[in-house]
Amino acid sequence: MKTSLISHPVLRQLLLAQPRKLIGGAVLAALTAVAGMALLGLSGWFITATSIAGLHASTAIVFDVFGPSAGIRLLAIGRTGSRYAERLVTHDATFAALTADIDALESLYLRLLVPAFTALCVALLAGVALGVMQWQLGLGLAAWLLAAGGGISWFLARGARRPAIVRTRAIEKLRSATIDLVAGQTDLVMAGRIDAQCAALGQIDRSLAQADVALLRLETAAGAAYGVAGSATLAGVLLAVAALVEQQTLSVPLAALALLIALTAVEPFAGLRRGALEAGRMLLAMRRLAPRLDAQEIAVPPADGAPGLRLEHVSAAHAGSHVAILHDVSLHIGEGERVALIGPSGAGKSTLLAIAARELAPLSGTVHAGRACLFTQKTELFQDSLRDNLRLADPSASDAQLWAALQAAGLDDEVRAFADGLDTMLGEGGLGLSGGQARRLALARLFLHASTLWLLDEATEALNAQTAIDVLQRLAARSEGRSLLIATHLRREAALADRLISLRDGRIVGDARRGTPAFEAALAGLRGD
């Protein structure tokens, strides 16, 4: 179901985060454009009027040069000041309102919403200015500006939507593929895939180039269209005021004023060109952010400090979807209890862990849990020192606490062997550590985290049997007093649990406790080492 523009979560986030600054910035932008148009019009009127007044001594003596001169100076200073203030206010408001997909959504406000508001104000005020002289002329000018200027912008945005989205995705793919090539070039060479990776990069680059060419052609065509529209506007107003002057219903200075207003009236619409070209990129960014902003609007209670986990009639869906993949799940885990979730892929195990970790809001039901820490098969390490990677779990941890966590994870001897110890720098994604070392570093980070609920999602999936068993033994030793929820299809991980919860199609279909035949049967049915 399509949502209206006003109800779109990204626009709500943008417009309600800093409403006064955003509205003030738009008003200042419109004021700047109107001041520029008025400055040129008044200057033209003044030059024409003084020239005509100077033809006769009597009119030259009584002609007031001070009032228009002061108006011109005021408009010039005001235009400069409003332009400076507009840049400060609009950029400050945009950065305060946005935190993700920042470049694309900065353009939404600065290059689309503000220019559109400015163009609308200029068209209406130009129509009013000429309407004071002759109402049909003013109405015709305003209608023409809105139809021609707005129409060109609409057709440009419509035509540029697809190539803009293709270009955005191509840039993302090119960045990702380049990182994969640089980080994994040794593995690619050994596997004989280096040429294929380079060929894939070349294909992505060609796709990006095609999108750039398409956008450039559209921009050139739009520039020509705006030029034609501006010339047509000027020619139409010239013919109209010439007829009015000939009929002696309009003075020559006012005719000059009308011409100069018409000359500048199309310019704000041309300022929409950049925003229209990037409309596809903005739409893609809005689609990405909308589900997360929608999820943020669902009230999720904070960690309540209670031990264990209690889910009451919880239904949940993937982010951005309303199709439930968990259905009316109720689960109670007591303090210090260890529970394993088992079931086929797609049964909802990882989704249930995401609910417990408060990374995903439920569609319905209630969640009560203490502070949780999620430990998955993917090790998230950053290009930074070992110390700072560990301190992600506890920024205030002392070196003694860091060494204790490393010792508990079985990595302290290897880190002490590094020349820089805790100051050893890691590459992107933990480059410089073996897979087992990276896993133990993540384990040490888990041990540092002050949580009462550990959520383990396929924690030893990518490890060899010996390393996996050692990691699980260390987890068991350090989990005393903590509740564990383990999502797994491996027997060695499920063996840590006191209960086995069977999930199928998003529903709990079994609950077996240790020491019962059902538990042993369920454990035996899991994949071995």
C-alpha cells in the first residue's frame, strides 16, 4: 500500500526533527531569490525612469533618485545577508535531522524541497507583480512558469529515476568489489579467480559509465529546455508589455520592470535541475531508511534489568515487512538457564534472537529481558588497535580487565607475542588475525560486556572441531549466572543447553528438558561435527 508524501517516515523524520530551522531555511532561500528578482527589476526601472526624466529639465529636477537608490542598496545587502543565512540554516538543519544515507537525503532538502519552494514563491510573486500592472498578464505569467518550469522538472525527474538508481547501486557494488579484490587478492589468485574478479569490476564500471552518460544527456536536454522556456517567457512578456505601452496603459519604466522580472523568473526552476536528476538516488535512500524509521516508531521497552527472558505472544517480521515469520511465540527463560533453539533454516531462530537483542521490534506481543549481548558466526572487527576493538564492549575497561578477558578467551599468550601487544593495529575486518584468533577476540569482547543474557547465533559454525570445542568450553565456564539463548543446528552447541526448543515455520513445536528421552532424541537429530 502506498503511503502519502506527508506520512512517509523519512519525510516525517526530516521535517519534524528541526522544523523551525528547516522552514526558516526554505523561507530564507525564497527571500534570496525574490530579493534578486526585485533588485534586477528595480534597477531596470530606475535606469529607465531616470533616462526618461532626464529628457526634460522640469522632470529631472523633481525626480526622486534617493528612494530607489536606497531600495537598490537595501535589496543588494539583504540578498547577500539572506543568502549567507540560508546556507548556514539549511545545512545545519539538514545535518541535525539526518544520520544515515546522509548525502542522498541532504539533497532531498537542499536540492529538491528548498528549490521547489523557492520556485513556487518566485512564480507567485512574479505573477502578483505583473498582475498589479495588468491582471491577465500576471495570471498568465504565473500559470506559464508553474506549467513550464514544473513540467520540465517533473519530466527530468521521471527520466532520471532509473539511471540515478542504477548509478547509486553501481557505485556501491564497485566499492564492495574493490574492497574484496584488495583484501582477498591472495585467496583469489590461489583459487584462480583474480581475472574473474577483475572482469566483474570492469562490468560494474561499464554499467556506472552508461548511467553517467544517460544522466549527462538528460541534464543537457533539461538545460536546453529551461533556456527555451526562459526565452519564451521573455518574448511573451516583451510582446505583452509592448502592446500595453502602445495602448498607453503601461509606462515605459514599468515595462522595463516587467521584462526584468520575467528575465529572472525562470532561473529558480532551473535550480531544480540538480535535484530532479538525483531524485532516483533520494528515493532509494528513503526506501532504505523507511523500514528502520518505522521500526523506531514502534514502542519497544528498554532492557528492564530482569534476569532471563520473557516473550509473551510475540509475532515478528523482517525489517520493512509486515508478513509475520514468527507467530504468537511465548518463551520464558529463567536466570542462569540455558536454552537452545533448533529447527530448519528459515524457521525463525535468528529472528527470535534479534527480538531478544532488541534489534527488531515485534509486530505484536511483549518482550521483557535484561541487558543482552549477541554473539554470531560473523566476527565484526574494525581497522583499529586490539585494545579499541575490545573496548567496544566496555569503553572504561582497564588494561588489566582486557588481559583478563583475553586470558579467558585463550588469546592472551598470542597477543603478548605481538610486538605491540594491545596496541597492535588490525586491518579492515580484522586483517592480520587468523580466523581462530579473530573468533577468540570476539569471545573476549563478549566476556567484557556487562550483560545478563547471552544470545549465541551459530557461534562456532565456521570453526574447526577442536577450536569450536575449546570456544564452547570457555563460554560454558564464563556463563555462570547468565542466561543463554542459543540458535543452532549443531549438536556440539545444543549440548550446552538445559532445554531444546524446536521451531518450525515460526512456531514453537517442541520443548524438551535435559534428562528426558525427547531431549536426547532432539539432540541426536542435530548435525554432528
